Amino acid sequence: MTKSNEQGKEAKEKAQIKFSKKFYSNEAIKKAAIDYKNIAEISLEEDESTITATITPKEDIKNISKEFSNYVLGLIVNQG
Amino acid sequence: MGDSNITINEAECTVFVRVNPKVFSLGVVYATCYLFTDKHYVHLDGDPQKEITIELAPKDTSSKNAAALASLAKEFENELLKHGFYNMQHTESLALKTIMLKRILSMPDSIAEVYVGKPMKEKVDKEVKLLDNDPIENMLKEEDPSIDDPEGIAIPWEEKYGKQNDKKQRARKRSKRKSAD
């Protein structure tokens, strides 16, 4: 069974989410991080197969890491 | 609990759907996932060559039990099938659409724009330029004798046998006779 990649859930707490490089492009994740800079501080760490985004929200936003994941997916689909 | 390709985690209100990439292309999976981002959190994982795992979590978790999560997974699979079918139809009809658009574009620009609209015409013009590099099309153009006459040997019928030419020839003959006299 595949486990959820999301570790942090509470608002204003650090949350981490792992993106598989096979599905999520580096450019889309970086673009999403730039777009999110007004509402959260995002640091990206990269290894061979994944990119880990550590998100520290500036405001109370529920499930920010999952929202971020949806946003990245949207960028990938719309960029074609 | 779950089907062979569905795993439900009721505690975290999440359902995992596993998809065979040989049946559904990655493009179809992305399109379906994007459709679900409106009301659900969607995350992709796995291997695009062997098995794609889609994690679905409803944004509204107030009344989500195992049965609701199972129906969500089934709904996702239905959408996947629908997108796969559309994609297949689109691929099959692409050649026909291209031929029809090429025919429309062979009309004068102003008429073609009425049929397809200006932005669409510009987009298709680009695609047709790419198609112009098709070797078969190029071969057909080369075979057409009316296109090139680099030596200037070919003479149009009107020029050779036309009425205007007769007048010119008569005028030349008259001028020759006068000069001979």
C-alpha cells in the first residue's frame, strides 16, 4: 500500500510533501513555489527520484501541502 | 479493505487507485486527476512504466466513510475510462480533421477565417507548415510540371497561338517586307 506523502497537516506548522520526479517536473514545482511566496515559505530539496517541498505557511491555511500539490498538478496539465 | 486496484484508508480519509499505464496513457491520467482537483486533493506516485498510484482525498471530510471513499474511487475510474475513450477518438479522427482544415485553408484567407476563426486559422497555419515537410507531399509537388520551368522553355498556348500573337506576327512580316523593298 502506498502511504500518503503528506506529513504535516496543521495550519501555520511546517508541512512536507514529496513529489516523484517521474510525474512532477522540476520547473512546475519551482514555479508553484514562486507563486506561493506571498502565503508560505517553501524550500525544495532534491534527491535522485524525488523533490521534497517543505512548506511553512504565513497564514492559517488548512492542508497547505495538499493544496500545493493540486496547484503543481494544475501547472503541469495547463503547461501541456 | 478494497478492490484489487483500490485501497481505502478510512482513518486518513484517503483512497488510493492504482492504474495500469499500458491501458491508460499518462496524459489521460493527468487530465482525469486535474478534473478531480476541484473537490479533492490529488497526488500522483508510483512508476509511469509499471503502475501509477493516484491518491485521492476529499476536501470536505465531514461525511466520508469507507463506502463514500469506494464510490469516489469508482467515479475516478469511470472518468478515466471516459477520458481514455475521448483520447482514442481524438487520435483516430485527427488525420481527417487535418485534411478538412487543409482544404479550408486552401481557400482565400478571408473566407477561411469565417469558417474557423482567426486565432484557430493562425494555429492551424503553423501545423500545416509542419505538414508541408511531409516527403509524400513534396514528391507530389515535384511531379507537377506546371510549377517549375527554370530554362524558360515552356510557352503558354495563348502566347503561341493566341489572337494577339497573330497580330504581332503579321506586324513583323509587314515590317520585314517593307525593309526588303
